[in-house]
Amino acid sequence: MSTRQQVLVLYLATSALDSETVGWSRYDGTARTSPTTGDGDEPPYKSGVHALEDGWRLFQAAQLIPPYPGHEYDVSFLKHEFFFEKLVEVDAGDGTGRTESSRWCPPVVS
């Protein structure tokens, strides 16, 4: 048995973990799934708190940076980004011995 990481990135409406999910990305180091952009219309969790309740561990939150004066309403990147992980045990012979180290999927925005 070996341990692999699954990563969930939630973009929330505000900096509060209980705010609504507006975008998301998933990455699966177990190679059991191949998530891709647009593979679902509904977010995997309604909020960051719901992800925590399902066993995801929060390991990074976006730094809060105030907007430059006069640019409070500019449209830009999704600011409230939270990274979660799950550590999953996999069998050594289940086909997860890939050499590809990562898969990048741009975030899905609802």
C-alpha cells in the first residue's frame, strides 16, 4: 500500500469558509479519476465547511489583499481560493505508477 494525494480547490464567494462555492478544480493523484474542466455543473461542495465535514483537510487559503483605491469593482481573478487535500491508500499494483506528475485543469466557474 502507498499513499496518494487528492486535491480539491474551491473558489468561494468571500473569504469565509462557509460562503458559497463559485468555482472549483479537482486533481487525483490516485489516477482513479480524470477530472476535467466542465465535467459537472454543480460544485462538489456548497462551501468550504461542507468539504471539511466530508473529510477534506484545508492546507492553504488565499492571502487577503485589499483592492487598490478606485479599483474595488474591477473584474479580475477569483480571489478566495482554498486548497484541500485527502490522503488515500492505494494498492501498489492498481495501475497508479504513472510518470506524469500532474494534470492541470482550469477552474470551473458557476
